[in-house]
Amino acid sequence: MLFAGAAQRSASFIMIHTFKLNDYNIVVDAASGSVHSVDGAAFDVIKAIDEGRDPAETAEKHNLGEAELSELLADIEELKKDGQLWSEDIFEEAASEMKIKQSVLKAICLHVAHGCNMDCEYCFAGKGDYSGKSGIMSLEVGKRALDFLVENSGERKHLEVDFFGGEPLINWDVCKELVAYGRELEKKYDKIFNFTLTTNGVLIDEDVIEFTNKEMGNVVLSLDGRRETHDRMRHSKTGEGTFDNIIDNFKALVDSRLENAERSKEYYMRGTYTAYNKDFAADVLAMADMGFKDTSIEPVVSNPEVPYALHEEDLPALKEEYEKLALEMLERYKNGEDFTFYHYMLDLTGGPCIYKRVAGCGVATEYLAVTPTGDLYPCHQFVGDDDMIVGNIYDGITHPETVAIFSNGNNVYTRDKCKNCWARLYCAGGCAANNYHSNGDINKVYEFGCELHRKRIECALMLEVAKSEL
């Protein structure tokens, strides 16, 4: 594939990104999303143009004659005219408008249990009870939460509810009754509920498997990979590792969901890596080797003083690990043993709409978290931050000034460092909660996370290019 563009950047939003990975020379046009795999000569010429250097000097290194260079520059210029290189970002002007439209509720995270049967060292929820704010959601509160969702969903037909905790299975009977109530609301209001469950797996049994297969569109299973990795951080209340308590439960649930694949029942394994397993690619591969084909693992976000915290000096090793994982995934793909990794799932033909790329995840506007007592927070990662409460399911939004932090023009272009980032339309400005908890401001990006996310996108793009050329 060849490329485009014989002009230098004239504005901060007109940019390309060039990188080499696994012998592929890749050029990304930031605004259009065009991805080009080119030979070494074209790559160096494009890079020279982008950096304001004379491409003729670069051409000499590749023994390109005058005619060959002219042909290459013409190809590059053609791609530029077609909007595939150095294209203008036309979305900033419409970004605020898009965010305003993101004001109708479509999803809630039901914290049915502020309590847990495990004691994970890195738990962002304060050991599952949100730092002493324990509680179990009653059926009455849960029903009112579903009513609140319907009442504030406008003309949206498809609504989402995630049963979350702590550990939601310790309040399983209420979860099941709420699903039944949701099915009643569907008929009454012409809505469709998609229920999901996030669980640590300890209480999974035949009833949970049967019910989730019937009623849950997705199940998120918490597993950190290898036994030794998992057991180091994910403990029982008495301090023992929990891998052996859950692994057979997870396998039984996943096997059952795969048997019911015609119902489009999804699952994925969701892990966390820390300073103790910076070789986390081995944990992802371990999950795949156990038969779990839909995987994810996230870097811990923590107080930098704790022993398991990740630091800036870890970035080179972590980036190398993402590359290692991508290369192994490609080899397995070639051998018909492919699996998915959440951060490498890119759709370069359709992908998320530009509305989602610009406006972000919908925190506090399209999505709210509900505590056991019915309080409302912008999302599950803000629960427990008293200054971030936005209201309750009975009175609605009682703190519009807090919602305004997320809604008033807030988008990828209001983040302090996103405007000049080539990856802005792949991440939509990152996680507002991570920004807030690391910097005290949702518009000040969590730079450690940005560094890793850019590397993940590079790996994902390389995989898509490699697969397209097989």
C-alpha cells in the first residue's frame, strides 16, 4: 500500500503518526483514521515531509532516483487530496454539540452489594465495601432504580444494566428478581434491557450459569491470569489465594455459554496487572491456554506509594510486553488458535461512530452508578467520592453542577493534552475517573495511562495490518 501528502503540518490538529512494529512500516492519519502500511522508502519520505525535512535527502538513502521520488511524491500528494494523509480535523467544532446530545440516560451500574467474599489487595472499591460504606441493595431500591432508568431514557429503546459490587452474587436472589421486573418493564414501555454481571466467581453454581445463559448478554469474570499472579493479589477473607476456588466455576460457565453461542451470549476475562507481574503477557496467554478466548488485563491504578504500584520507569518494559503479546497473538492467529484481547479489538472499517469517539463514554450523562441506598454517581469508579454524588433515584439529579463538570462541552478536545495527540479519536480522551483520581480534574489526562494506551493502539493497528496482508 502507498500513500499521500507532500505538505507540512499547518495546524496542531493536522497530523500523522508513524511507527515501526514487527517489520511493518505504518502511517496513521489522525483525523481520518486512515492506516497505511508502506515500504521503507515511502515511510522515511513521509516522515521527512512531516518533520519539515527535504525528502530528497531521505530518498538518497534508499537509492531512489529522481523519477522514482517524483512518482512517490505524486502518490503521497494524491492521498493527501483524498483526505487520507494530513487531513483536517473537522470534528472539534461539532464536539460540544455531540456532547449535548449525550444527555439521555441509557445505562446504569447497579451496586447490588457493597460487600465482598474476597479481599483483593488492589481493590479500587475499598475491599469491596467502598471503604466502610457497606450495604446490600433491597429489591425495592433496585426496582426504583430500573424505574428511574426507564423514566429518564427518553426514546431510547435499548437500555443496559450491570449488576456490580463488591460481589453481586452475594445478593443473587435480588438480581434475579430485578431481571424479572425488567422484563415486565420491557413489555409495559416497549424497551429492551441488556443485563450484564461482573463477578469474582466464588459463588458461581448451576443456578447462576443457567440464569446468566438465559438472561445476561455478557458476564465479566475477574481473573488475573496465572495461578501465582492471581493468588498474590486476589485473596480470600482469611488471606489464602482464590484461584483454585474459582477456576472450575469459570470454566463451567464459559463452556456453557459457548454451547449456547447461537444466543450471542458473551463473556470476557478481566484481569489486573501490577508491579508484581510486569510480564503480564504471560498472564493473558495463560488465560487463553485455559480455554478463555475473550480476554482483558488492565494496569493497576493506585496510590504510587503502595508496593504493587506501577511507575513511569516501568513504561519501557510494559510497552515491550504489549508488543510481545501482539506478536504471539499474530502467530496464534496464523495457526488458527486466535483469541481476543480487549485493547487490540479495532474495527478499521466500521468502528465506533465519530459521536462516541468525540463525546466519550457517557459518564454522568448516559451512564450512572446506583449505590445500595439509591444514591447516584457519575460512574462506578466515582462511587464513594462524596463530592461526586449527583443525586438519587427518588429525587433525580440534585447536583446539576456536578453533572455539568462532565456534560458542559466536555469532550476529547477539552482534555488538556488530547488536542495534539494522534490517538485522540481512538480513546475519546481516556477515563474521566482515572484523570480525576490522579490529577483532581477530569480534563487533565492520566499520562501514564495515555502512554500505555497509545502503545496498545499501535499494537492493535499492526495486528490489523498483518492480518489483512496474510
